[in-house]
Amino acid sequence: MAEQSKLTKNIIELATFYVGHALCGMDILKVQEINKLMEMTKVPQAPDYMVGILNLRGQIVTIIDLGQKLGLGNVEISNESRNIIINAPGEHVGLLVSRISDVVMADPDRIEPAPANMSGIQGSFFTGVYKTENKLIGILDIKEVLRIESDNLNRGLER
């Protein structure tokens, strides 16, 4: 019994999702919620990857097209598209993704460093990669994605 808890203690749960054909993941604890697309309001002079903002139960959420942000082209809107709402310091941000995949139990010791260029995606947006039996999951560096986003959002608001 003690061995079992020792083994499961370090496991992290990755919420995985597709951006185009790229399988990405992030620590599930960073996810506030996942929802279907809702009506968004465009933000004038916002960066191309900022799809718009939406009102989620009284909270203003900035929606980022994660495909555009990662350099993979726009996320194609379909019935499977979702917004992954992230708890970011001082703001709520939604990541528009192609579709949601599984929750993967990951051993942090098996996470490998991210290559500099992963499937055409800028490596700086990833903390590492995790290999399952048949998949390679790019682990998204949410702080990096949001750090750049906060800088651009603030610049857009100053105009």
C-alpha cells in the first residue's frame, strides 16, 4: 500500500487537446473549465491570434486562437472546437483549440526537453514532450503563452 501511494504521488494529470494535428497538453490544475464556443466580441486593433472577448458569467475572458499563436494557422471552427479557460493572474484567458482529447497520467521523470522546433511550432511555448505508447504530447508552457499575451493585450489597451 505504501509503495502504491509513493508511485502515484508524483504523477501529474495532463489535459490534452489538439491544435490542428498537433497534440498538446497542460497540467490539468491550470484549467478552470472547458466550454463550447460562445458569442465573442472582436477587439479592434488586437493581434491576429486574439479571436475576441466573451462574457463568462460576469467575467471578461480574452480568447486566443492557440493555432495562430503557435504558428500553426487558425484553428478551424467545428462542432469539436472548444475554449479552454485558464486561470491567469489578474485575468481569465481562453485558448481556442480544435478538439479536446484525453486526460493523460504522466510521470514527470519521463518528460523530455522540448526540441527547439517541434512540428513547426516555436519551441519556446513548450516545457517538454511526453511520449505515450502511440502519441507524442507537447506540454504547453502556459506562462510563456500568457506572458506574451499580457504584453500584447496591455499594448492594445494603451492605443
